[in-house]
Amino acid sequence: MGLSVANNVTSITAQHNLNKASMGVAKSVEKLSSGLKINRGADGPAALVISEKHRAQIAGLNQAIDNTEKASSVVQTAEGALNEINSLLVKVRTLAIDSANSGVNDDDALAANQAEITNALDTINRIANNTQFGNKKLLDGSAGVSGTATDTDVTFLKATSTTTAGTYAVAVTTVGERALVDSGTSGTAQTTALAADEIMTINDVTVSLTAGMSQAQVVNRINEFTGQTGVIADVDAGSTRLYSEAFGSAQSLTVVSNVAAAGDSSGFGTTSTTDNGIDIVGTIGGTSFSGVGNILTANSGVAKGLSLSLAADTGADAFSTVTGAQGNLTVTDNSLVFQIGANKDQTANIAIQKVNPNGLGLGVVGNQFSNLNDIEVTSGNKAQDALEVIDAAIDDVTNLRGALGAFQSNTLESTANNLRATLENTVNAESIIRDTDFASEIAAFTKGQVLVQAGTSMLSNANQIPQSILSLLR
């Protein structure tokens, strides 16, 4: 190549190589200072796309782990409240056993036990209504499967996770009945004041009547003993009518007096009269089910686990439930749903049934009490039936605690462990793609520094070459 002044190609070549070396050093500095070998799309388009997807997944996995831990806190809150309810039920059971010891207890002792049980049930109700996580209530049924009836004579009691959400038509085909004895049917209706003192025996409880009592006063006197007899008195079509507080075949009513039936007596006579109630039969969603008392429970099909009660009729039929079509009951699944995965629809849910006393111990066959809220221990017989309902309520609560425990252990905690393992591997994959390998990058940086120094020196020498032309011009 000849010597020229107009173009110094050697200098241009040196500049080009120096620029390349300088750019290499600048990139190495950026990678070493940021810790990332992919800082922009130009550093590796495909690698950037993959690593950004990994970053999104990593963020999702971290949040999913947090979600499972929060979900565990919710479950533990509910389980802690259920533990206290369990303790109260054990105490109630102890009181019922004490009341069943009828050979020892007098009426005052039974009344004291009943008062304590009532207080315990109020506390259970309060715990069920007030237990919440943040503003979300957990044990009043709003975090489980709930129901709304279109007819005021239908009351939703509870549903379970086996109950399919939807709308179910409700109809009563056989009315539930209370045990009933009517003086106008079994004896003679009272028409005047009592002519003499009289002793009635109602369900083995003695009720003393005083001469001169009107029919209304006789009714009021009988109702003073309702807590012991489980019997309500009223006047229907001129006759004194007695019927059990509760419905169903487990209800029995026996009445006898020491005075013959007459218009100037209670009217029930000296012959013992006994009657038993009848359990309700009805349809839920077109399927027939036999109930207990006035409670219908679906034990099969899509409505399985759904329990509802039917109200008493009014007036002359107050001893029986309503009958015929009773509108619709809409079941809604309000189960707690937890997002426990990093992607769409990776959720888990659990329904927490209501644990109010009126939702526990439902449908015990052959029992005079329809649920825990109804129990009484004011007599040995009632205490025995109360024990059966309390045991059913304990089963309800412990089964729910077991379900919550299994959900926490097998679903939430196992999922969290799996998420942590997945997070570890995903972070490792993202690191391989995007993180700077400091050993190799420092070597490249050192090489670049040497090239910059050499290039700078060579550029200086290349810029001196045209000066040699001056010696030819002398």
C-alpha cells in the first residue's frame, strides 16, 4: 500500500478495532455491574422472552405460596373456634348425664343444669356468629353452602359439600304432627268453672288444678309446666287441646285426671289417653324423603345433605305442619376459594357448614329434639334424648374439624411445599438464562481492557505514519 495523506486507512482500521474493543468493555462493565447478562432485548432476544416468562412465573409462585399460608391462617382460625365449641359440647354432655341421674336430682337441680346448658348454647351461637377472618365470617354458614327459601314456612337449616347448588321445589306430602289429645274428642269439653280440685297427670308430671278455675285458667296452669311436660295447652273450638312442643313420631303425650270428664272438670277424664306424633314426608326437587319431626333432609341425589324445617300451621291445625307446595329453595355454594397456584384456575375450595346450635345434631331418628338448640334436661327422659342429640352435634363438629385439618395438611401445606420446590427450579432456570457468569465475564473484561490499551497505542502509531511523507518533501 502506498503512502498517502488524504486517507489514512491504517488509522481508520485502528479506530474500528478500538471502537469494537471499547464497546466490548462497556458491555462487560454493564453485565458485571448489573449482575445480568441480558439487560435488553438486543443482548439476546430469545433468551429475554424466555426469562421474562420465567420471571412472571416466579412472581406468581411467590404469591401463591403467600396465598397458601394465608389460607392456612383462615383454616386455623375456624378450627380454633371449633375446638372451643367442642369443649362446650363436652360440658353440655356432662350436664345432660348429670340430669339423666333422675334418682338423685330434684326439679331445682334439673333447672340449674338446663340454665347452664342454655348459656353454653348461647355461647356456641355467639362463637358461630362472630368468628371471622378480617370481615369474612367463617362458621355462620356464609362460608359454606347456604339456602334461601321463597316461602316463609320453609327454613333452611344446613347443606353440605355434597349438596349441588341450584333451585329445588319443596312440597309436603305427609304433614308432620305433634302428639295431640283434645278433651272434646277424648272426653268432654270444659264449659264452666271447675267444680272441685283436680289433679292432672301429663307425661308423668302432676299438675294441680283448683276448684273455680275457668277454662282459660286451666290452660294457663298447664302451660306453667310446659318446661317439664313438653306439652302446650290452648283452646280450639271450645275444647281444651294439649299437644307436644315438637313434631314427630318420637313425641308422646299421655294425659289422665283424677276427676271424671264433665263440663265442670278439665274434661280429660280418668281414662289415660295417649297419642304419638307423626314424622313429615315431603319432596325436595321432586324426590321424596322421609323426615324426622318437621325436618326434611335429603339423603341421596343432587340435594344430598340439604336439611330444612317446615313451620307449624295455624289455628285449628296448629298441631301439624303446613302441607302441599311450599315454593322453592335456592342453594348457593359460598365455599371458600383459595388461589394456590401461579396460573389460571389453580384453586382449592372448602365449604364450612354452619355450627349454630340449630344446625347441629339434626334429624336424630326417634328423638324428641330436632336439633341441639331444642334440647332440654328438665327430666330424666329428656336428658336421655338430649344426650343422643349432643353426641350427634359432637360428631358434626369433630367431622368438620377433621375436614378442615385434612384440607390444611393435605391440600394447603403439601401444595406450599410443592410450590417452593417449583420456585427453586424456576429461579435456577431463569438464573442460567439471565444472570452474569462473573468468571467468564471478568476474563472477557480483562481481554477487552488489553485490547483497548493496545488499540489506543496502535491508533497513536497509525496517526504518525503520514508524517513520514514529510521526509520525502524536503
